[in-house]
Amino acid sequence: MVKIGNFFFRTRNYLFPVFYVFLFLPFTRISENYATVFFIGLAVAIVGQLVRMLTIGLVYIVRGGRNRRIYADGLVTDGLFSHCRNPMYVGNILLIIGISILSNSLFAVLVMIPLFIFIYQAIVRAEEAYLGNSYGGGFDVYCAKVNRWIPELKGIGTTFKENDFNLKKVAFKEYNTSYLWMLGAVLLLAYNTNWLKTKLTLENEGIYFIAAIALLTLLYFSIRFFKKRERRLKRQKLAAEQIA
């Protein structure tokens, strides 16, 4: 399982484009009542997004990998990590479940969701093997106190009080994921209401889809611009300090 997890960790960036393609393939529908399906899926996806935002905004763990290998610069047990060992992956799974439901694709629900749950389970096993080897007894004590997947909500109010929520950090770290799934939701709504299956015009509901896509894209590039500007200013400040 650890070897499988390491493989998926290295290739995880290629999985989501494949996932997106399958969402638009003409498989059997979940229901003909698409409005209900869409809002259920949207609600689940929003919960997943909120979990990711709270994880990043309170106490974020740097576990993004190094040279396509699992890496962590410390054992973080505060924030949402004091209630669940993998809150980011919980958020990811909820996003995938939500998007799969609102796609109205029975294949996505019956195949893609179980597949991604397996993938994340394997990645978590690989990460835990790394953390166990790196932090030994400390990680074992943490595992004994905190669930791998099911969040323990006891004390969540205290967690929010003891940790300041950093909205800017959330925006800078989460804008890409947020843009992709929200754009996907808009496109799936257009696809399932037959707008993408016919001609692309500005008539009727078409203007609303185009406006939503334009707004999301504007927000995406705005946040991207400010993030890059902040990085550039930090580099300039550091260079000035080194010269001084």
C-alpha cells in the first residue's frame, strides 16, 4: 500500500485532468431531476472547500512533497490537525464526491469516487510511513489521539479561538483549487442543461454561464497577480537586506 501511495503521490497532478474528462462523458444519469442533483453535489463540494479553507487558514502543514517525493518540514498537530490527521484530504474527497454528484454521472459516483478514496487512502499510508520514520514516538502518540479520517469535533470551538484565521494565506494557497472546481461546476451545469451541447450563444441562459466563467477567471488572475507581486516584493526586500 505504501508503494502504491508513493506512486500516486508522484502522479497526483495528472489524475484530476483525467477525472474532469470522465465527468463530461455521456454515461448513465443519476436522475432526470438535475436541479436536485446539482444542489446536493454543490452543497457537498462547498463543505469540502470550507474544510480545506479552515485547514489552511488556521494551522497549515507543509506536506507538498520535494522532488516528487513525500516530505514534511515538521509534525503539525494544531488547528484542524488536532481533530483529524488528514483534513486536507477529507476536503479533497468531499470535493470529488460533490463534483461527481453534480456531474449527474452514475459512472463518476460508482467508479470515480471509490477510486479516489482508494488513491487517497494509499497516499495517506505512504505519508504516515514517512512521518513514522521521521518523527517516531511523537507521531505514534499523535496517531493514538487523533483519527485518520473521521474528524473529532469535541473542542473545535477552542481550536477556532486559539488560532487566528489567515484569509490572505487561504486566498494565495487555495485560489487554483477553488477556481478549477467552481469552473467545473459551472461547465457541468451548462452541459447538463444542454447549453454546451448546442451552439454557444449569448442568448437566454448563455449570458449567465459566460458571465460566471468570466467572473471566476477574473478573480483567479487577480489573486494570482497579487500573490506573484508579494513574492516579488519579498525577494526585492531580501536582496536589499543582503546588500545592506
